[in-house]
Amino acid sequence: MSAVFEIAHHLRPMAEADLPRIHRIELASYEYPWSLGNFSDSLNAGYSMWVREAEGEIIGYYALMTAAGEAHLLNLTIAPIWRRHGLGRDLLEHSQACACDHRADSLFLEVRMSNAIAIALYRSSGFVDLAVRRGYYPARTGREDALIMKKELRC
């Protein structure tokens, strides 16, 4: 068994005090990361924001917006050294349960077309390709398309 699963980890709601640690993970994970303001604004807007901790260290998080029977997964990130151990799938499952708690019938997300690992995770979790949003993400050479994906929830 990997060392990741020998360390106890748990989920809890995100707090404003977590944002500097979350932002460090965001900066290590993306060329075009969310800003501290993006996270703070999402918390203040009342979005469902959760962190996964291991021994007091934040190792992952997600942001979920819900409204009018729909949910939108805005950000789901696992710290680089904790990837490839099923923690992203676990956070994704938690986000779906959270969406159900908010009475959402479907869950939407956008993902970079170049993010094959995330796309494979979402497809294997029951998400289907819905559309392509042209030029959605900033990229080194202009803009990158986003794949819009959707999952019908069975709450």
C-alpha cells in the first residue's frame, strides 16, 4: 500500500485562514492559477469550498457553485506530491455528494483540452462531453479551448 494511505486524511470546509496554503498549491499546480481573490470571493459568495488535510497539511481542495438545480465544479486540485493516489477521485465524489445536498440534478465543469489526466478522471466518473468553449483559458500562445462536461446526478 502506498504511503499516502498510511497517513490519515480528512475533509473539512475551507476557511479564510486556509487561503495562503491553498494558493501555494494553486501556484505549484497551474501556469495560470486562481488568485487569492478568486478563492476569497468564492468563499464570501457562499460557494461550497472544501479541503482535504493530512496531518494538518492541506493536500487538496475544491470549489463548487450551486444554483437553480445545477452545480458547477469551479476548481478541484490535489497538491502535486499527492497526485495519482485516488485523492482527486475522492474529492470529485465528495463534490457530487455536496451537489446533491444542494438539490442539484446535474454537475457541470470546464477542463482544459490539454488536461488528458483530468478528462480521463471525469469520463471514468460518468461525466460526458457536452461542448467546447473556444478560447476559454489563457495559454502561452493565445487561448486554449475548454471541454465542457456534464454529469446527471442520482441523488
